[in-house]
Amino acid sequence: MNQILVKDKLYVTNKLKKKKQMYKIEFIVSIILVFVFSGCWIFSEFQKNSAEAVSQEILSADNLLDNIQNVQNSSNTQSDETTSNEPLVVAMEDIEIVEEPEIEQPVSNRSYTDKSGKTYTYESIISIPSLGIEYPVLSETSDELLEISINKFWGGSPNSVGNYCVVGHNYKSGKMFGKLSQIKTGDIVKLTDLSGNTLNYKVYDRFVVYPDNVECTSQKTNGLKEMTLITCTNGGKQRLIVKCREAA
């Protein structure tokens, strides 16, 4: 029986060539897209970190908290030094009537100018020890300011009667209010005003609302001091609301 040996040959058609070329193009494009998206993400994170660094500069500028307390202590010391226990004996004709000087009121907000020359006004410092959060609260809110630090959203002066509302970004990195979803009922939120007074606020409620629901900013607190923390959740479609009240 004769055996015919046939050598297999691969015949490359034009259709197969086009497919290979398409695969190569798709592979190159996918690699380029990976680099582009990675670059965009890195640049975005760099911008966020650079912006957020300003808030830490505000905190560390001349040891902000220490300065506030030192100014308050200095004021108290000067007041004590001018008080004497020795009796003062003077004749009525020797008394000169002068106008009493105005007592300087505590500064409601202060400003910080960064290296680029931009000035930011802040009015308090918020701290959540259980989450490792500490930021200055800027006295206004805008898209630009939200990238810098926590912003005041609504309400009166910090640590005053009413509902002091603050808002911050929910970053996946955990910065700003990125860890706020982990807060629990009973946790303490500290608020320090620029007079050096620190009050503890205890979390008593948390819930989620849609952006057009602003009932959480109501100033009806029955004469109590409250604070409301606000951040985005569910991909920015809703808002996480954390309600706090001055601890007894």
C-alpha cells in the first residue's frame, strides 16, 4: 500500500492578516489607555494631595492650637497683673474721669496665605479622634475650597447656640470626610473656636438624604448647641448626614 506523505503548510490569507493587525492595534491601544488613565489618576491624586496640604499648613502654621491657647492665657495673665489686692486710697479731686476703652472682641475668623499667595479664611478646627480626622473649617464653601479643607455650610458662629453645619469631600483615600461613614452613635466630635474654646459634641444620629433635602441645616435646636456633618455617599447621588449635640 502506497503511503503519500503530505507536508502540512499554513496558508495565511488576507483575512487572517487583517485579524492579526487588528489584534496588534487593539493591544497597543489598550496599553496606551492604561497609561493615560493611570496618568490621569496619578495627576488627580497629586492635585488633591497638593490642595489638601494647605489645610495641614494652616493647622501647623506656628502651631495654631498652641497659639490660640497662648493668646488666651496671655490675656488672662495680663488681666491678673493689673489686679492688686492693696487698697487704693485717693481723694475725689484726684480722680480723672476717662472714657473706658472698648474690650476687644474675639476674632470670629482668621486668614492664612499660602506660598502661592492665595488667602483662605478659617473660623474653627474640627477633630474626630475616633477617625483620626482633624481639619480647619474654612468660613465659606465653594468647589475650590472643598478641595482645600472642611467648609462651613450653614449656621452661626462655632460653639454658639444653633446648628453649626460643615461639609467635606468623601475621598476614597480616607482624607477629608472619607472615613465619616465609619462614625458611630456616641462618638465625640471636637470643635475649637478661635477664642481657644473646645466643646465636645456627641453623635446622636446619622442618616442618608438626597441633595435637595436640606432639613438637616435647620437652626431649631431648642436653645442647644448642635453640629451637623455632611458628605457625599452612594457615588455622589446622596448625602450622609451625621448629627451631633453638645455633650453633657
